[in-house]
Amino acid sequence: KIALLVGNNCYQHHPNLMAPVTDVFELSLLLEQLGFQVVSLLDLNKAEMVTAVSRFLQLLGKGVYAIFYYAGHGYEHSGRNYMVPVDAPQPYAPENCISVQRILQKMQQQQTALNLILLDTCRKWYNPECALSQVQPLEPWGNTVYGYATSEDAEAYELQDGEFSSGIFMKYLKKHILQEKKVTHMLEDVLEDIGRDPLVTGKQVMEIKHTLKEARSLTDPI
């Protein structure tokens, strides 16, 4: 069980965020309780993100449960998700960002038993002139789960509570992640809780996509 958590707070050319540092820390503690080996990294530029991902991929293999979590600025364009490194210029462009679909493709090539991608990021797109990056279609392995903090073309929100802040998504993920149930069912509980939160009604609805054909749970002994 291996997890890479990346949180980008302090941006050179975009507004700073508050929640990712807390969210990465809290999620790492919970995943360690579930038996995951966790690497947590903060405020990465593009080169550092590329290196972190390639090292993470080297640790994956047959039968591994792999989690990739990202909190920070991001966007979606024609169904493709991009993470924004702290040194990315304005406006967003694929060549300055990291493609989530490319990472997932490489995770699948390692024949992992479960790939869980958690994206705590906005999914709005502000740069219509941009070309899409080339991505091959995913192999139909049936082992992949996406948990998006928000739905397509929508924002993801942070909560300020005294001196601490956390993302709405992490607020409810923390509540359910230790449950002994299929990972997609656990995420559905998170979705329902976010849907009941009056602070984000009509603004943020979580989205789950998956091809999971077996009842895999994060609590499974490996």
C-alpha cells in the first residue's frame, strides 16, 4: 500500500491557498493507520513534481494499492485534468502543468491492484486558446477510482476555522476514510455529506468515476 500526497500552497504567479498543507498532513496520518507507506510533499515546482511522480511510480508493482492525492490549483480541459505547480506562469497551459491522466496511465502499466486518484482542486478552464496535450486512452484494467472534490467546470472550496483551514472535501474524507467498505462506497458517503453541507450547496458537488470491478477497500490487509 503506497501513497503519494502533494499539496501546493504558495504560488509564484497565482493566489496562495491555505488548506493543502493541513489536508496533506491529516490525510497522511489516516493513511498510515490503514497501513500505507506515505510520502507527503509540499509546494513543488514542475521539475520537482515530475521527479516525485517518477519515484512514486518506481515503487508500484503487481498487487499494490496505490493512492495519488493532490491539493492545490488545477483545471480541467475536455475531460483532462492538470495540476498546477507552484512555478507555473499565468495563464495556465498544459506544457507548464502536470497531466493527471498521464500519471494514471503509468500507474496502470505497473499492474497495480487498485489506483485511487483523489483530486482536491478546481476544475474550471480559463484558457480556450490552448491545445490539448496528447494522451493515450486508458487500458480497461478495471482497477481505477477517481474522487474529484468538485464536479466539472466548478470550484473547490476551503474552510477557515480559527487559525486552521481545510478543504471541504478533506473535512468529510477524514470522517469516512477508515471505514471497512469498498472504496467507491466510502467515497459515496463523502459525496453525500458534502451534498448536505449548507456552505457549499449549489457550489460544490463531489464527483466519483471508477472502473473498479472487485470489492477493494483501503482497509484490506496486504
